[in-house]
Amino acid sequence: MNREISGLSSMATRPILAELSEHIRNAHGIPVRFEAAGGVETARRVREGAEADLLVLADGALSALAKEGHLLPDTVRPLWISQVVAAVPEGAPITALGSASDLRTALLSARSIAYSTGPSGTALIDLISRLDLTDTLAGRLVQAPPGVPAGSLLSSGQADLAFQQHSELMDLPGAAVIGPLPGDTAISSLFSAGVLTSSTQPTRALEVLDLLASDTSTKTARARGMRAPGDE
């Protein structure tokens, strides 16, 4: 009997990995299961000795863990790039984000702005600083708890504008995506993967990693709002 390959990931890649795990199980006979949490929480678990075979995280966080010795050498590879998009509550007026000026107007018009933990949230705070809006928006920013989609704050009435990875917002009930951030305000995150040193079956884990990096998996990622590093 094939033993299950276990993985840890951040929330942004959860829908993609769920679909790919089912495909790998059906097409290749390898049972795969990923457990998703906020990226900060997942990194903490790895540092505290969580046992799993694979790790999928934002590249910066994963590279740091690799340098600390938590991933097997030469197994780390880039998988997908995700764009941060803006969303409003379903049914709300949608304003096109065609320019940085449009984005600035949307930010200033929002009563409450939801953003996530992890690299996309950090990048948004940096962007707000570049737009010289830090003080203006200080009382309107609401960070979703780790593992909670920022877009869910739209349907609950806690925010009327949200920013998060496209893969997390595209199918979220109550949220309407209004588009990626325009021009040089665009925010994207590279997600990478590797075999954990805690893996008890590293050879099979590497086989699954190869499948995650395949052209077939890339097609799934594109349908889920991400793209391959080599895509234009």
C-alpha cells in the first residue's frame, strides 16, 4: 500500500494543491494531502519540528527555511507566481483600476480596507507608504487573522475593499474581484516548494514535487489565478 505524501502550505496555494493532489492520486496512484495555514504559522510549525514531506510557501519564507536547514539541498524549486488583486463586496459598484490614480481613489474612498498576513500584506503596506497614504489610512486598515481570507471580511461587513492573492479571492462567496493592481503598483508573489528534511520518504516526495512542477500542474495553476515563472 502506498503511504501518503504529506505537505504543508500557505492558504494562497490551497485550492491549487487540493485539485492537484486529487489528480496525482487518480492519475499516478500516489496519495497526497496538504494541510494549509497562514504562511507565518506554517513556517513556525516547520521551525518547531512539524513532520511532513513537502513544503509550499512564498519564496522568501521558504528560502529562509532552506538556509536554516529545514529543506533537503537541491530540492527547492519555483512553482507559481500569484498576483494580488482588489475586491469589493458582491453587488457593490465596481471601479476599474486602470491607473495608480484609480487605485489611490479606491483606497481613499474605502471606509475599511482588509489585507492579509504574509508577503502580500507586507507588500500592500509598503505600497501604501509609497503612495504617501500611511497616515491617512492608518485607522482604516484591518488585517485578517492568520488563515482567514481577507476577502471574507467583505461579506461580513468588516471591510468594503480587500486585497489578497487572486487564487484566494476568485471563488470566494460575497467578494467581487475588480482587478489586479495597475502598472508599477502591481504586487506579485512567487511560491516555491521543496522536500522537508523531516520527510520519511524523500524519494517519493521528490517525485510528487516533479509532478507539481509539470506542465499539467501549470495549466491547473493558471485556471486558479496563478502563472508559471516563465509566463509573460
